Amino acid sequence: MLEAIDADVIKTYVRLGLGVGIVAEIAVKDDPPGGELVSRPIGHLFGRNVTRIAFKRGAYLRSFVYVFAEMLSDRLGRPVIDQALSGQQPDASDYQL
């Protein structure tokens, strides 16, 4: 078993015939169809993955931070983020940022 942090290194290992690689879908989205590598979706084997974003409570956030947060999730609009940063307890379903 080999391990690498970078998806390009993993894909190189596979191209060299060293085995099968497991990478995020985004790592193969630009690979040409019919190229050296074949990808198959296997997300159902690993379950749901969760990514979290954290902000320091009470911190001033520049506008690009709000834009970035909205790019991550349409639920992370400015009002929701501001409410969480102010320390107000929003509805539990909306509080997991």
C-alpha cells in the first residue's frame, strides 16, 4: 500500500502500474475520456463526507470571505454568517456552518 497526499502523485502511481488509486472526483474531472486512466464513482462505499468552515466569533470578515463561504454552500449567506458571528443562537438546523 502506498500513500500520497497529492492526487497527481496518486495518478502517477496508477499510470506506473502500482495499483488502484482513490482520489476526489475533482482530481479526475479534467482527465480526457479514453485516456490512460479510467475512473469509477465509489462514493457509496465511503458514505457522506462533511467539510467544515470556521470563523472566529466577533471577527471582522472582508467581503471576499463572504463570497467564498457562499461558493461553498448556498446556505452560508451573509445573514446566517453574521448571526453566528454575533453569538446569537440560530435555529439548530442552520447553525452548523
